[in-house]
Amino acid sequence: MGHSIQALHASHDYLITQEKSGIVKLWSLQESHYQMTNSIETYGGFCKSLVVKPNLIVPQEKSLDIVHLRNMEKTRTLYTEVDSLGCIMCITQVVINNKDYILGAYESGDIFLWSLEAAKLVSRSKLDEYPTTITFDSSKGTGIAASVKDFLQIFDINANTLEITLGNRITIPNQGVNIVKIREDSRIFVVGCWDNCIRYFNWKNFRCLAVLNEHTEPITDIKFSPYPVKQWDSNIMAAGSQDGVISLWNLYS
């Protein structure tokens, strides 16, 4: 299906792969196998694409393209109108007042908020360090950015003005984070670190609850199952690592 796949999006009848080189491919389910039906070129690099149905948001050198999931045709482009930002590092979906926004973070530390409907820049701010991952809890209006440093940066987005303001820092024992995920119930968040550990925190008071050290290489991605898994009769968390191992965890009991 490609080389060095860094993002994967799946539905009941299609699959989208994003390679680190920048090639994004659309695969359609044909009886018992997937067949590639379309592909587009993007900038590549570190930023993973993002699905906000019916759109796929993909990184370009100085912008983000909005393409339609079904035909991979570009419909709009999100611009920063600022030079010397470096590469875009990560993007995430933000929902405010039932409207979709895209939050993007650049190598310079600048973060931008675009209206997806209007394809317009509506707010910006700047972090102290360039982020490696960013996530947002739309129910609280609060997000987390992580970087190569030994802290997590909390930030808020005002629902009325859309202003982005930086909040507290959460110090962690190691330098470097690849992924931060907030669980759907907004009770905990999980951090995948360069020191091979997974740390999970109480999302209300930011207290570290446990350190999971099953892996021997840095954590690369974390996903929460949207439905209970029959074998465990519970939702689970899956973590991937550079060691090639996927670990499964029950953090719901």
C-alpha cells in the first residue's frame, strides 16, 4: 500500500493512506481486497492528515488543502499569510458553538485557527517551543500542546472571541513527546513519550495517575476504541511504538 505510512483513515468502504513522502492514496473496497482509486501529492514531512467528514485536511509547504474524501479533489485552501514559519508539525479539529475549526501548529511555535466552513484564518498565538503534537477538548474549550521539551502546554480558546491564550505548564520527567490524546469522556489524557513510556493524567487536575512502561522504543501513536471490545467487555486504548509492538490497555475500569 506504500512506503513509510504515517497516517491511516478507514471507513466501512474506503481506506486512505498518507506516506511520509507526501503521497496520499484513496483505496476502495472491491469484494475481498482494496484497490487504489486515486492519489494526490502533498508536502510530506511530519504532519499527519486529518479527516473532518466529508473533508480530508492535508499539509502543503505553506498551507493546508481541504480535499473531498470521495474524489480527492481540492475544494479550498487554508493560508497563514505569514512567512518564515517552517514546516507545519500537527493539526487537530476544534468544535466551537457547533462549528468546525482547524488548529495547526508550525515549527516556529506559531499556532493558527481557521474556520473550516469559511476557509478563513480567525485567530493565532505562539507557543514557547515548536510543537510535536497538539490536541483539543471541545467540551472544555481547552487543549494541550507538547514538544521536544519536558513540559506540556495547556491553552484555551475563547468560544466568543476565538482568542487563543496560553495557560499552565505541566512538567514531565522526560524530554520529548510524540503524541497526546484526550479520552472521549474528558476524564483523562494520555501522553506518548520519547523515553518509551505512556503517562496518563487526570484531565481535571493534571495529576499523573500512572506510568506504563511496556515498550522499548518511543511511543508513536495512541488510539482509544470508540466501542467496547468483546474480549474484554470494555473500551480499550491501543499504543504503537517504534519497537514495532502494539500494546492494548484497559484504562476504563
